[in-house]
Amino acid sequence: MARKRVRKRKNKNGILLVSGVVIVLCCFMLIGSIQLKQKLDQYAATEAELNTQIEEQEAYAQSLVKESEYIGSPEYIEAMAREKLGLLKDNEIIFKRKSK
């Protein structure tokens, strides 16, 4: 009978030990999953911010393409010739104000 009591105590101690290890492992897994969730949220916020920056840069790139097309156009060349060089077409007349 004494052996049965010792075996029962060893079984109970073994079960308690295994249960304790399982509980500790579950706690570590819970803490790890919480940390991973926080990192996932940070990465999602960073991704959203980078997506908005991408959209802004694409819009800026499109405006640069339009501007470069305009700069190469005859209208732009004519406007710059008028503005910077003061050139006129053959049938144009310049009116100037008299200085007081």
C-alpha cells in the first residue's frame, strides 16, 4: 500500500509539473502573439503611409510628363521667345505707355 501512495504522489507531481510547463509555454506563446500583432499593426500603418506617398509621387510624375510635353511644344517656345527675347510676329505692333 505504501508503494501505491508513492506512485500516486509521483503521478500527481508529474501531472502538476507537466501542467505547469504547458501553462508557462502558453503564456510565452500569448506574449509572442501579442508582440507579433503589434508589429503587424505597425507594418500596416507604414504600408498605408507608403502607399499614399507612392500615389503622390505618381501624380507628381504625371505632372512632370505633361510639363515636359508642354516645354517641347511650339506654343511654349513662342511664349518664351516673346517673354525673354521680346520677339514679335510680322504683323504685330507693340504699344508702349509714355513715361510721365
